[in-house]
Amino acid sequence: MKIEYLETNSFDYVDKTTDDIQVWRDVRIIDTDVSRAVFADGSYCKGSNLGKDVLLNRGSFILNSVIGDKSQIGFNTKVLHAEIGKYCSISWDCSIGGPNHNMKTLSTFNMRHQNHYKDKSCIIGNDVWMGSGAIMLRGISVGDGAVVGGGSVLTHNVLPFEIVAGVPARHLGWRFGENIRNRLNEIKWWNFPEEVIKEHLDLFDGEVTPELLEKLGYISKTII
């Protein structure tokens, strides 16, 4: 559904709740496409596209961005001109896609009020976990399944299933070995229909084994 403008105050959020959206107090939604989402207290969303069952926690700020199915945005996190995939866990107080300033010009101030968002993309893949307080600069991409440690500053791209942390963020390791990473990149479970994932929730409870990959591979073939 398309929401041209919806605003709540401290008292009337119940009247704004429907089957597709749950809207709490002091929320503002402008020119946004919503499949099904929860807007917690003080959240703001403008010019964006939200997938199914997206959660915007208290004080989150979303501007001109795309957020995929099931992804959750933490308290006071800012997302600007960015794309976030499905099943992502973005923690609180993160900053994603803020504009850069040119340190080589006479002044770092934006004298001409140029749009610093349009030239450099800011993309987060699927099943990404970003810890609290992480900062992601423009022009950076984070691959599927990656983990970003809390308080990190992302100044370079993060590969699928890579684990990074620090200021600036550096490589700490991989979630899985190369063979498993390659197989998961082929299967792309996050693209499974929701009902298929619900039917096989037990597969998400344990460690990734060859047997589990075999089951995922079989499921992927049956839904093509």
C-alpha cells in the first residue's frame, strides 16, 4: 500500500493501525510504499519502500531507502538513500549512508548544497547483522550474511559472510568455510517463500552442516 502522509501524536496510534501496518505514537510516514510493517514510537519514514514485516524501532529515521522483507531497524538508527536486503538485523544507534564531505577542497562545508547521495550507492545484502553504533559510509556495500561489529566504521566493502569490526573496520574472519559460503551463495535461502521458511524453521536452529546444506539445496530445487 502507498502511504502519502500519515502522522500520529501521543494518543491516537491505535486508530492508525490496520492489517498491513502497526503505527505507534509520534510517527510520521511520507510518500512510502509499505507491504506490512511496524512503526514504533517516534519513527520517521519518507520516500522509501518497505517489504513485508519490516520493523522500524523507536526513533529510527528512514529516508529514500529500500528495506527488504523481515528486516529490523534498531532504536535511533538512521538509514539514508540506502538499500537493505531481507532478514537483516540492524542494531540501535547505527548510521547508514550519511553524506561524505570533501576534505581536499578549500572548505569541507557544502557551499553549493549539492546532492551527495546520488553518486555513491550504499547497499547492504541479505541476512546481515550490524552491531550497535556502527557507521557505514556512502559508496560501501556489505555482502550477504556478513557481520559488522558494534561501533565499527565501514570505510571499505565487506564480502559475503565476512566478519569485520573496528575503526576503521578490518577483517576478523568468516562465518563459515569457503565451501559452505559458496554453497549458501548458490542456494540463497533468503529468497525462499515465507511459507517454506516457516515449514523448515528447524533448519535454522543448529550449525551449518553438509546435511543441512543438502536439505537446503533440495528445497531450493523444489521451489524453482
